[in-house]
Amino acid sequence: MEQFATAVQGFVALVARLLMATIFLASAIGNKIPQFSKTAEYMATEGVPNPKFALFGAIGLLLLGGLSLIAGAWTRLGAGFLFVFLVAATYYFHDFWSFADAGQRQLQTIQFMKNLAIGGGLLGLMAFGGGPWSVDGWIALKQQEAESAPSKGRSPAKPQQLAS
């Protein structure tokens, strides 16, 4: 029964990582990279300091974090990269509190709340890792196996005899 639970946990964690990575990789590959100049110009209008440099950094965070989540390798670090990106993007681009128009305020509030939910998922990955079906999980399993395996070439330790 425990193997079944581990398999289910591994599958669900894998699907969660893939779903989470999709939005970030699609943003980098489908928008930010091919439309670099337009994106940097838009970032400038939103008050992002040094927008071209910031965009290079954002693309790096998106790609490294997204690929990390897909592989489940350095999952906590990758989720941290994506969380940093998400916080900055939410602050600069979904600042609902600065809109006078009720419709725009509502739209940006929804985007802000969506990012809060994604951030919660990223924090979960940072706290619990990529799960058993990940590179991190495989490494942890191999370490556990190595630690629990009997040492080769050594005789078991003998208890010391008490002096009479």
C-alpha cells in the first residue's frame, strides 16, 4: 500500500510541476524572447528600472526555474527563482490599487490573485520539493539506500568488554 501511495504522490507532484512550469516557460519562449524589444519598452512604461537588463534577468529566471521544475532537479531553487520573478511581475504589472477605472482595477485584481495562488504553489514546492518522481527524489532515494546499506569490507563493531 505504501508503494501505491508513493506512486500516486510521485505522479501528482510531477503533474503539478509540469502545470506550474508551463505558464513560465510559455511566457519566456512564446512572448518575452521573440518580442524582446517590445517587452522591454512595455516594462519601461510600467516603471521597471533598467528594463532591458531586467528582462534578461526575468528570462533567465523563467527558463532556469521552469526547466528545474520540469526535471525536478534543484526544484526548491527553481521554485525560488520563479517566486522572485512572480513577486516582481505582480508588483509592476498587476498593481490593481493604482487603477481608477473599475474595470481595469477588477482585471488587475484577478491577475494579482492568480499570481498569489501560483506563488502559493511555488512556496509549496520550495517547502516539500519535487516529490518522488523527480531528479531530487531519485537522488534522495539513492542517498537513503546508501546510508542504510551494510558497509562492505568491515566487520560489525564489537561491544567493548567491561573491565572486571
